[in-house]
Amino acid sequence: MSLPGRRPSFLLELDLDVPLVDPPPQAPLTKALSRGQPALRTVLADLHRAAKDPRVAGLIVRTGGTSHPLAHAQELRDAIAEFGASGRPTVAWAETFGEFGRGTSGYLIATGCSEIWLQPTGEVGITGMAAEAVFLRELFDRLGLRAEVGARREYKNAPNLVTERGYTEPHREAMTRLVTSSLAAVLDEITERRGLAADELRRLVDRAPIAAEDALAARLVDHLGYRDEAYAALTARLPGAQLRFLHRLGETPAARLRTAVARDRRHVAVVDVCGTIKSGRSGRNLFGAAAGADTVNAALRAAARDDHVGAVVLRVDSPGGSYIASDSIWRTSQGLRAAGKPLVVSMGAVAASGGYYVAIAADRILAQPTTVTGSIGVFGGKLVVGDLLTRHGIDHDAVAVGARARMSSPRVGFNADQLAALDEWLDRVYADFTAKVAAGRGLSAEEIEAAARGRVWTGADARERGLVDAFGGLPEAVAQARALAGLAPDAPARPLPVPSPLNRFARPRSSEDPRAAAVLGPVSLATSAAAGWESWAELATALGLPAAGPLTLDVRALRG
């Protein structure tokens, strides 16, 4: 309890040993299912607000026990370091950075703090990076399933999971570069924050996990101690400070007044493209989030019309999906320029294939060094189940009028004419995709072709090739949007569509109303721009394979 007339001071506690969600859930069912999981951008906003709050005396962060996507870990590390730049102490405490396992992302977050404490029985599991893939060709052969798929170009490796028995040379080349670049980015950041020599740190990685005593001797951590010892050491430096969770800090009365006054001020709208991109409305299915073009486009159109919106940040965290839906979002994004409103893209853990397509109309693109980026390419085809049916005594026949009437049927393979049609479609989509990237990024066709061919890059490699402009997370993207629009440095950032109080399964009043667009109906497990994709998608989704369309990436967000 604080003394009368004395401003209370708080020692804030942030628990990052739980998985984070992004974006914050809006639908009631999703909120209920994700209860207890903080939202990444909520944590970032809370840290930013706490850095400006004079009541806050310090911060202690628990981390190490949960693996986060590396790009998210970099955003959290940067936000913690920004808080610590005010001179207030920041302490990371971990039971362990991986228990005989990977702990790189947790340790990366900890390096944002001025001190790192580790439980004496813990270890530092910065064990390097790996990309793993499961190949189902042999299983499919045994079952009588056959994938007939084409791709543009050789690095578009999503179909390999069902057409090959292992890595092809281009697939291996791309994955090798991806993990090498990701590890280099992480080690550079650790070297900078901890003051270690690069070659010394590389040797430590090769012999990790590193026991606590050895980690202390190697200056990977500053102190060994249990939770009570770490907290006691920090509270002794901040006498009278009350321990409080970061999310329970609340705004000061003055800040609440500023927020109330600023409700009608010009602001930055934040629109999400998170999850698989599909036609229709955004939502979730049993396998994760889905970004619906109808929802995204309604929000973008609303932002273009709203005089209070000065700029838009498109937050992209998507492996891609439908070509048609991605193209629809790209076109609507261009309308913001006609309205004179800057568009800045903030890439999260993954912004690839269709996820990159929706970004190319932006004035600026920001990514983290480990953001999975690019995959400018296309694949398409179908899964043929005719042999599987026959083996199990299921007969099938058809009556068809038209040379290509059964082109999308999963019961028969492509004939020569249909394969030619597939090749023509793949060439057309690839040419359209690369031409739009070249125009949006101001690069020549030759430069784009060298960076495209279906190849995935880290954010660091993508920046070198002109695919992104700068490093940074959502806060940096909002700051750049403010600057481009000439808004005040403290202009608020507000999400679109806004959370809707209406029933989740109600039909929207109008697709032009962003609140109505947030009202979700049942979501199909399989959506695609390509005819006949449904049979592929339903099985692929169940197996954890790319399922949503021809502009999809097969690599999950990198974790450490």
C-alpha cells in the first residue's frame, strides 16, 4: 500500500511462458477457446504504454519454456529493449531455455533485458535451426492415391510433400539457405546484445544445450538463481514497488482522458490478413485461422472512405492460399492510394506466396530478419483417388459432355489436353504474379525472376533482393504509416474490422460495413481458386499439408 500523497510505483511482470495468439480473437467462441493466451500485439502495446508510464519502476520477464515463432520473438525482444532504453531495470528469468531441447526463441526474447537469470538446474538450448518435412509419396503409392500437380518454378516445393520421397535439390537448397540465414540473424542479435564474439557464440551453439554453470561462465546469462531469488534481487533495488502483471497496469487518469479526447482524431487503421487466404469471410476452422477476402476488402474500403483514417497498416501473417482472393485484396489495397492514404505492410512470422501477393501494393513493407518471405510462384493440380476406390471395391463411372468436363474430377487423372490447360493456367498465374511484384517493388523482370521461381527467403535475404524495405515489427510499421500520412507521433492505431457484438452466425447487413464483415459464418475446410481443388484440400488439410490454394507455402513459421 502506498503512502498518502505518494505516487505508487509498480514492478511489472510479463509471463511469456505461454503461447501467444495474433491477432487478438474477436469472435466469442474463439475468445473462449484462446482464454489464457495473451495476444502478441496486446503485449507489444502494453509494453509501449508502460515505457511512458511514470509509475512503472521496472520489468521482469519470464521466458524460456515456450517456443515462439522467431519473428514474434524478435518483436517481443525489441519491445522489451525499447522499454529498457528508459533506464529502468529489465530482468529476464527462466527455469530453462529448453529442457534438453530447443530454447532459441525464449533466449532471444531474454536478450532484450538488461539482466538474464537462469535457474541453477536449467540450461541454454540455443541448438541451431532445422527445417523438417514429411514426404508422403510412398504412403500414397501404397494407398492408391496419386497427386498430379504442376508448379512454377522449381523452388515451389509444396507439391513435393506428396510427389517426392525426399528433398529435391532445389528444395534442399532453399531450405538450407532459409535455416542458415535465420540462424545468422539470431546469432547477430545475440552477439550485439550480449557482447560475445561471433565465433565464440557459434561454438557454443554447436555444443548446446549448455548447463547453467557453463552458461554463466560463457556470459550467456548474468546470474543463477531460483524465481524467489531473482524477484528478491530486483525488488531490493526498487523498494516500495508493487508487483503487478503487465496487462493489469491500466492507464493513468491523464492517459484515459487523452484517449477519450482522441477518439475522433485521425488515426492509423490496422487490417489483418492472418491465416490461409480464401474467398468469402474471415474465420477459423479446426486447423487454424482463415483470412477471407470479403472481410479484408470491406475493412480496406471502409478505411479509404473514413476521413478519420489517415493511413493503413496491413498486418500479414499468412502462408498464402487462393490466387483469386489474394488478387482481390491486392486490387482493393490499390484503392487506398487513390484515396490518398498510405499503406504500410507489417509482416509477421510468415508472409509468403499469397501472403506476399497481398503486400505488393504497399508504399512500404516491413519484416523481421527471420520472417518467412517470398515464395513467388504457383502450383496446381489434383489428387486422384480412383485407384484407392477400386482397391476397396468402390466402382465409379461418369457421363460427360465436353472435352474437359472431368478435368477437375478426383476419380480420373489428367489427359494430355487437360495437362496442357493446367500448364497454360500455371504460366498465366506466374506471369501475372511476377509482373505485379516487379511493378509494385520497382524492380526489373530479371531481378524479380531471380528472386521468384517459387523460392522462399528470410526477411534478411528478402531485403537484400528488394522484396521488403526495412526491418521492424507492428509498432515500427504504425510509426512509418503515421509519418507517411503526416499524423501526430502519438496518433492511435485502431483495428478494422472492429469486434462485432452481433451473433457470430448472423448474416452481415452489407459487405461494405466492416463491423458486418466481422460477423462470421461457417467456414469451409477447403477453398481454392482452382476448379477441382476441393478433393485435394480436404485430405491435405487433414494431413497438415498446404490446402487452401495455388499460392500457398509449405513451411511453417520458423521456431527456435
